Amino acid sequence: MDNTGSSPINTTHAKLSGQSGFTLIEIMVVIVILAILAGLVVPKVVGQSDRARIKTTETALATVSNALDMYKVDNSRYPTTAQGLEALITPPSDAKNYPEGGYIKGGYPTDGWENEMQYVAPGSEGRPYDLFSLGADGQQGGEGQDADIYAQL
């Protein structure tokens, strides 16, 4: 046997020592690719959260609006502003017919931002009532997710 260093073990060791890891350029390329992907994905995910809160609010408004309509069927009128939405849970003294447990089980729902809904009767523009959420900011007016959301009558 000759000792020239061409044994299989020495050849393998030579191949492995030639690659010692990633270069700085390779790492930077991966970071840039990840940043681009994050830039595309993050705004869509954040936007979904806002849309989900708005959709939750619209659904809650529809639920309360249906309960108000059932109250009117039983009592020939909607609750007054002073009675508010509490009239759907606790019978007012002048309620003629009132189902056991109220019109909404477990209390009336909040909007998507955990704020109470607003109720005014009679409503504006000839509506029997206005039922709305003040949006994310909890104040009247606003734009985008801060805009008021009204029940569709």
C-alpha cells in the first residue's frame, strides 16, 4: 500500500472541510426573501382582524335588532330610550307579554371591540329606532374601523 494520502477517509475529509457554512451573501438573500414575504403577508393578516371585528359587530347588531322586533310583536312598541336594551333582558314594568328568560339569553352582545351598543328610540330619519356601534374608537363619527356601524332595519 502506498501512503500518498489518497485513502477514502482523506478524500472525504477534504470535501467536507471545503464547505464551512453559509456565506454572508447567502444569509442576506434569505433575510431579504423573508422580509418580502412578511411585507406581503402581515398586512393581509392584520386587515383580517379588523374585518372580523366589523363582521362580528354587524352580526351582533342584527341579533339585537331581531330581539327588538320580537319585543315589539309582544308589546306593540319598541322599548323607550330610557328603558334601553336592558328591556330585552329584564322586563320593564309596562311590558304586557314577556318571555321567561328575556329576548336575549345571557345578556345582549357587545360589539367587536367589547363596547356596548347604542340604542335610541325613536330613531332618526323616521326609523322606529337607531341601533349602532361607535366603532373601534368608541366615539361618534370616524372613518375606517372607527366609523359608526348601524343596524340594517
